[in-house]
Amino acid sequence: MKTEQLYAIYRESKGISTDSRTINKGEMFFALWGSNHNGNQYAAQALGKGASCAVIDDPLYEAPGTILVDDCLLELQALATYYRKDLGVPLLAITGSNGKTTTKELIAAIMSKFKKVHCSKGNYNNHIGVPLSILSAPADTELLIIEMGASHQGEIRNLCMIARPDYGLITNIGAAHIEGFGSFENVVRAKTEIYEYLRKVNGLAIYNDKNPLITEQIYRLVNRAVPYSAPDGINLSVETLSADPNLVLKVEHGKKEFVINTKLFGKYNKENIHAALASSIFMGAQTEVAVKVIEEYIPNLNRSEIKNTGKNMLICDSYNANPESMRRAIESFSEIKADKKVVILGDMLELGSKSFDEHLNILRMLNSLGISNVMLVGQNFRNCAKEFGYKTFHDSERLKEYLTIKPVEGAYILVKGSRGMMMEIIYSVL
């Protein structure tokens, strides 16, 4: 079946699902392949639950109600591009090594006060998540905000070809997923694929002109760009007043001055907030409204969250981790004034040959800051922890068992680690 015909069926459906367990009646089922499963095997189950049709790419599973295509993933992506063109609304794409989800959520929260906004949910930022995010946008959407992640070169380029952004923003460029990229230089090339796309379509980049690397790439690759410092031609500055533990900022926009008492942890979130303010002001938001929204924003999903458990004050920043975000979190945590502080870190994954050195550098940083109450989870940290005398644990379950027997109370506790380390398991005993 041709994509045009499939698109017509999609427009008459109740949406798209790739999970036969949670599919709703009237939705189209796309039988995607996973690393350990063949989605075609679940087509009959999806149809039995009321799917309008099941799009498959394995002829062995053809049956009444199925639609055979060459490649389900490519058809899903093609449908997203069709729909994105059909919507005909501005699309802002956000990528970067750190902070892209927080920045996306802040911009979406602000712009929702002015337009009907649809944005990526959670971390739906890859070759499957991006098309699903676009295809789930209501027909009356006025602004799309799409997060884009990458662990290999070419991924951002492909995502741009699917989403066709008008505006693009790189939060920062660090050593995230370096195992897949091979080198930091390749990380830079991969992230700036969004700039290359914008140049080709005469799109516009919103950029941090205080970041030398980003600024260099802007001048090298982009025709049209708007700096954080003057998104509407008027000076916009953001200054940190306090971060103990909540981040407090002073914002100046022209002759207007505001103080934002955020619910976020970490000085590093200043850049995310500056990005959100600049982007929103550029797209027509009123500064007063943007400031109020940021002050009311409550972080979730263990991203820069501050939780009072009754026993301890937790800094929950364990959604993910790479060397740059780990250093920033530790630096901010070290500046909190508290009598008792504990740092709990899980391994940083996907660092390849640089893994030992990067984990060792984190431990040296902790040592230089005089932070002695440290617990480490994972083999990467264990490999280089002996000389420091820190407690180490094979996994987060073992740490949970230890904390159950030897509970921590009356402390400020920073918890951070890569997603695969499942550091959130220990929160219930803290």
C-alpha cells in the first residue's frame, strides 16, 4: 500500500499504537521490530482488541484487517512527515547533551498560555518517539515542540527530515553517548546536524551566545539565528542569586526586572531557563507570564527534583547522567549549606573507552571538594574507587538492602546516575 493511502486511513483512525497490550479501539497498530521481538506476532492480538487495522511488514502474518508494507518503521516516519506538513504549524526542535527535556517542558508550559501547544511526551525523542509524538498532535495544534536525542551520527539529520523543524535549539554539547559517537568531535558534528538542516531550509536557530562552542557552530553553519541575550532585539539577562537548594534567579528584560524562586535544583538549570525564556519571548510570549510559569513549574521524573521525605532532603537527579551533568550536579550540591550531606552516584553508561577516566575524574572531584560520605553503584565506579575509600555496591538493589539495614536520616542526599542504573529504586528507603 502506498503512503498516501495509508495516510488517508490514519486520518480516519483514532490514532496510532505500537503496543498491542495497551491499544485502544479504533487505533492503528504498527508492528515494529524490537531487539528481542517481532511486532508482527502481535498483529492478531491488536486486531482482537479493536484496532482499526494492523500495519505489518512480514507476509507470514497477513490476515483480514492487516495492511502489508515494506517497512513498518519507515511508513510510520513517512506518515509523521505527511501529518506535520498537513498541520502547517511552526515546529521547534530541541536537542543537546543535557537539559533538553527540562527546556522543552518549560517552553511548552510557557507557550501553552498563548497557543495550543503539543510537545514530545517524556523522552520520546528517537526514531520511533519523534514520529509518534507528531502523529499524536491534535488537529487544532498551533505549535509543535519536539525533543530530539541521538547516540550516533546521522540520527538528528534523519529526525529533522521527519519533523521538518522551522526553529532549532541546542541546549549544550557535552560527552554524552560518546561510545556511539567515537569522539567529542563527532558529538559536535552529530548535534549540529540540526543547524545544517536549518541552513538548508532557511530555518532559524535560537542559541546561547555565552557558549563559545555553540556560537562558533552558529557562525559556521547557520544563516539565521537569534541569541539568548536579545531574542526580540531587547536585552535579556539571567543571573543566579542563590541555589541552596532551590535555584533563585534574577531576570532582566529591557527595563523590567524579576526574581524567580524556582522549584528546581542546580545552578546548571539557569541555562535551561534562559533558553526557555529566550525561545518563548522570540515566539511572542509576554515576559511577565513566562516568569510566572517558570516559578510555578514543578519538575518531575527525577529531573532536578527536591523532595522532603520527612527523614531527608533528597535531590533527585537520577533520570540520566553523563560526565558533564554529573559534574554540574556535584558542584551545585557542594554549595548547599547543610551539616550532613551524602552523595549517591550510579555509573555513567555509554562512555566507551573513556569510561574509566571519566568515572575517575568524578571521584577526584568529590575528593577535592571534601565530600567524604559517598556511595557508589555499578562496576564502572567500583573499578576506580579503591584509593578513595568510598562505599561501593554492585547494583541499586544491593544499595537499597544496605540502606534498609543502615538508614540515613537528617541529611541532604544527592542521587544521580544513568537511566540503566535504576537509582530510583532507593528512594523508598530514604
